[in-house]
Amino acid sequence: MNRGNELEQTNISSYVGLYVHIPFCKTKCIYCDFNCYAGKNALIPDYVLALGKELVTYSDQGLVARTLYMGGGTPSLLSPSQVLYIVGTARDYLRLVDGAEITMEANPGTVSEQYFRDILAMGVNRISIGIQSFKDDDLRRLARHHTVEEALEAYRAARAAGFENISVDLIYGLPFQTLDDWRHNLSRVVDIEPDHISLYALTVEEGTPLHRLISRGKLPSPDDDLMADMYELAQEVLEKAGYIHYEISNWCRPGKQSKHNMIYWREEPFIGAGAGAYGFLNSVRYYNELLPSKYISLINNGQSPIVWQEELSVPIERSEYVILHLRLAEGVNAEEFQSRYGQSLHSFLSGKIDDVAGLGLVEWKDNYFRLTPKGRLLSNEVFVRILPD
Ligand code: SF4
């Protein structure tokens, strides 16, 4: 299978993250612009076999997977034996390390305690559950296919099955959501004591039903000031509850950072497998064919599923390195930047950030350059200044 010149040259022994995309969902939520499809579950068996074949194509590159993340879409639509096939292929062909973090995204309404027991036995050791809101009205409006009670049942089932690392997602800035509604959601999420919490601001993507409803005045646009208040409230409530705010949108119990996502934020290499998956290997970014049926055909015909790739230029790679690290509470380590790029971080930043430093959005602490709490709220103001001219 021809993967393209740059990727073929990635013949070095190195640790990578492994992302596997499962682009199937029961129904499509109105805000979703991810590469996922409802009503195509009949493709799942062929798709999983194609995924296995794609993983095998990476096996001669000396790569060692240190995390596996099955994201979607709804990976919990896979049967336990399909999950085992993916985990086993990653172990056999990408030398997935013993004790690796193996995450699966799970949606309420697709899982049971027995299902969680089965996938735990197959090596999955971290579950990420999309709860999104603790109000049924919100879930209905978003066309989520589950209720609050079903989301809680999924959470309890994962715990009862023995999962000790569970992440939950919530969205803020929902139509008609007030600050008090959000306070309620934060208090409910703290009550169930997840190990990791991801909070996402609602984004209105063009082409989604949500965008159309807002354009026609059927739903209100998100209110930026209210969302900023919601974010600040989350920082306050979760910190009081003992969570570490380790990344702009992510909080965790000590030691429960997402190891896989840390690979993205530290701009380390990762394989993206499956329809529409992104990867980053040897300074080359790439993504695969979006449509599952076309992806399956490409793989089965021995062709590369990669439809786009780009080698990052030096200025872009440095900018991305700084921006991604700024998402983390720890920030950018000046020594690591210097040893990776042979340029001092001070000289790289020179002239770019003076005004945002004056506004108190960034700071130097020891040898780290990072966002202040105020800077986290206005991170885009900082990031645009770091992009190349
Ligand atoms: S469950 Fe997730 S991936 Fe599927 S449609 Fe909803 S938001 Fe998109």
C-alpha cells in the first residue's frame, strides 16, 4: 500500500500515540460537524476489518504505540469482539506497550455493565462518556439520543464494571442555558466524582442544523460574555472540588491526565487510523478519506487511505508547538524549545506578545512561558499573535 513518500520515510523507532476513528452514530446531534454518520451501522464489520488492515501497514516503520484512543462517532457501537480485534491488532503490529492507556469513547444508550466488563477484560482501561448536560430539555434540543438518567446509568455501569479512570464531557453555552443551569450541571458532575472532566464551549459550525436554526432565529446565538462567566465558574467550582485544571478545557484528579491527549498538546507524533482520522508523523500532518465506504474500498484495493498530507514548515511547527503547549497549565518549557529547535524561546516570542503580556494574559514562571488564568479565558487573543505572519 502506498502511503506517500514522506510517511514511508518515517522509518525510525519511536513512540507514538494511536488514534482510531469510529465514524458511526445512532443519530446525529444538531451541533455535530465531526466525521460521523447515522444509519450506516451495517458497514461496521467491513470497516473494522479495514481498520485492522490499515494498522498493519504501519507495522514496518519501527513505531511503538504508547496509547490507544478509540474516538468517534460512537466507538461503543462496536461489539466487544470488534474492540478486541482493534486492541489485538495494535498490540501485534504496533507493539502497543503493556499498561498503555487504552481509551474508548462511549455514548449513553449504547452500553451496559456487561459490555463494560467485556471491554475492560480486553484491555480498555479508560472510558470517556458524553453526558453533555444534566437537563433533559438540553439533551432533547441538541438531538442527543439519550436522557440524563441514561447517561448516569452508563456512568454507574462503567464504575460497577471496574473502570477506575472515567472521563465525562459537558458542553456549556447551550441555547437558553443560564448561569444557574450551568452551576447545577457543575454541581451534578462533581457529585458523581469522575476522574476527568472535559468542558467544551458550544461552537456553531456552518452546515450543521444548529447553525441553520440560529440563522433563522429559531434558537439564540451563544452569548460570549455568558460563556466567559460559565468558564470562570467552572474554574472556581472544579478547583474547590479538588480537580486540577491541567489544560484549557480539561480537569482531572491527580495522575488522571489524558495521556493520549497529552501527546497532541506536546506536539508529539501520532498515527490516525480510520475514515477522516488525522495523524502527525515525522513533521507531516495527514488525514484519511472521510467516507467510510470509500475508506473501506481504498483499503481493500491496497491503496492508501490518505487523501491529504503536508509537511509542516519550520515557522508553523514552532508556532504550533508553542500554541499547543500554552493550552497546558504547565506552559512551554524554554529549555525543551531550545533543544528541539535550536532557537531560544525568548527570541522566537520577541515582538509577538508584548501587548498581551501587558494585559496580563501571559507570564513567565521559572523556565516556563504560560497563560495566566485570565489568559486561559482569552487564549485565542494570545494564539493569533504566535502564528507566523
Ligand atoms: S454522539 Fe458525538 S459524534 Fe455522534 S453525532 Fe453526537 S456529537 Fe457527533
